Amino acid sequence: MTLSLALAAREPVYVDAQDLGGEQGSRLYGDLLVRLLEEGWALARPPHGTVLHVSRRVDGTIEMTAVVEDRKVVREVAPGPASAVRLEVLHRAVEILQEVERDRALVPKATIAIDVRDGHNVTVPVDAGVIEAVLESGGTVVSNTGSPTWRLCIVVEGDREAWMRVPGERSCGASTNDAISTSRDATHVALLEQVAADVEEWSSPLEAEVESAIDDGHEDSTPESVVAPPVAAPARTEKTGSHPKRQGGVRLWIGAGVGLATRGRAVEAAVPLSVAVTHKMGFGGLVRATGLVGPTVRDLRVFDVTIGGGPAWVRPVSPQLAFGAAFLAGVFVHTYRFDDQKTSRDVAADLQLPLWLMIRIARGLGLGLGVTSGVVLATWDHRIFGESIWIRRPFRFEATALVVYAWGWT
């Protein structure tokens, strides 16, 4: 399937359909993006044009609201068979967008066409994740009704994926000299990351790239045919006068949880709090504090806190799923008090290995499960008249339920 420039008479549309939920909702969201492109609408992030909100209520009713400035149109689709609901949603979406459409158009500065083919030059459907990656990075994807600013040529052959860009007036060429990047590990996630990282640079005017190519003395004349999957793309070199490549964004993750921890035979309540800052690629740092509270034993009350920080890797592996891991070093603060004595504290070195899995339930908000293995370089044994009443071994294991909010996880 090929997507390129939309009719100038229609404004760009941003589709906010994050609350449809589940695999069926994700498929409906992708079908909606493709249908709007086929009908001639451009897709872009706000503030351009119209916003189409699509959400599913508790009773299964799908509500669609098209908003542009002070105008708003609402339609509802009642629950029913999945195929019937899908067709009704696509029809109603086009209907309400036509109703709120105004006479003028907001033409974006740069537009991007997406052309996806297999190794036999056969057009294949565009994955919604590719469209979302371009939109998230500020690009505007438009339908195949004119000449876009750029073309994104994607070739899928077996377990290999490669992509390149060409100026919008040309078709995807057979030469690999224009190759921007190749997914050597052949994973779809890597391809999306490459698209998201490089599409920001594409928002610059086309003339700057053309002048840069002329200055380098190798203006391209690739024939108009479909790109063949490159075996090895040449390394990209910086061109004099071209715009510098912008770095990907960062994500801020804040999480809290509750669960159980065990140290030997004892089971205690565990309450973790964590803050992580990561790059879009996943790597970053994490600071984590966990309170461990057990029952009072005889006259002894104990409250333990572990605080650690270190490298972390937190990365969405799909639009609704994210995985994280970290290695933390810090301190373990052991606070205890007998009823007839003052509070005392001991401090020891501590190491932790937390792992967690999260499911996004709304924009930026997720629920998850976490497990942590830890070791403190100390053993505590509290006694009364020589009798051990409270003892904890160095090794511990925690299992917790988590609530996470992440800025940038959309």
C-alpha cells in the first residue's frame, strides 16, 4: 500500500483512539488510520486541523467526537458483531469529519509518503505502527493523491526489513545509494525506532537537501522503480549545509506498588517507589526505594528501607506493553525498637535486580507486575535473654503489583 500527499482541500486529522483497548481495538485503530488516508485526509499531530476522539465505553458503545476550533460533532456506534461495528465506525468517522470540515486547509510544511512492498515488488499493507512512529516524531502522513515532500520506501522480505527515503516527486528507486538506514537485526521494533529517530530531520524544506546534494557533487538520478532490499547499506555521511540530526526524546517513568517480600521463612509487606529517566531507545537510570514492614514480634518493632540507584532499561515492546530491568546498588537501613528501649538503626550495603512488565491502560498510564531479587551484606538476629525472636537472612525476593505513569509512552 502506498500513502502520499492528500487533497489540499482537506485539513490534517489527529486520531485519538488510545482508549479502545485490547487487540481488537488496536486493529480498529489501524483500519481507521488507513481508511482516512484512502479518503484523502492527511494525518498529523495537533495543533494542525481536526481532532477525532474515539473511545469505548464500559457498555461497549463506541463514541466518536470530531473537534475543530469551536465546532464539535458526536456520533455513537452501538455494540454488536465485530465486523459490523468496524464498518460502522469507519463510515461514521468519515461522516463526522466531512461535517466539521471547513472550506480552508491547513497545509503542513512537509509531508511524507509511505510505500511498503515485499521482495517481489508487491504492495503490502502499511502497519499502523509505522504511521504512528512518523506522527509521533512530528511528520505528516498523507494519502496517494499527489506529490509529497518525501517518500519513505520500506521493503519487507522474509525476516529482513530495510527503508530509505527519496524526494516526493520520485518513486522508490532501485539503487541503495540513497539508503538512510537498514534494520540489520531485522526486527520491526528496530525499524520503527529508525523511522522515529530520522523523520524529525525530514521536516526541513526539501530545497536544503537538494542544495546539499549538489554541493557534494553527486545529485542522484535513480531510475523510477521499486527499491530492492539492500544487502548492506553504505554508512551515512554528514553533508555540508544539511540540517543536524536531532536526538530522540526521553521518557520519565514514575511508579509505585505494593506486594510481599520474603527473607528466609519470614514474609513482609513491601511498598516500592521508583523514578526512571530513559532515552526513547530504552536505556537510562533508575532510583528506587522500598519499605519492608513485618508484624511486631514480642516487644520488637522493625521497619526496613532499601534505597538504590543504577542503570536501567525500560522499553515499550508494543503499543500496550513495556518491559523494564535494572541493576541497583545502594544502602539497606534497618530500624528497630524494643518497647522499653530507644530506636536503633543499622546500615549495610545492598544490591538489587528488579524486573517488571507493564500494560498501558490509558495514555501514559500502566499497570504491571514486578519481581526483585536482592542481597544485603548483613544478617540481623534479635534476641531476648539469648533466645532468637527475629532473624533475617541476606537474600530476599519481592513480588509486587505496580502502577506506573510515563511521560512519552503513547
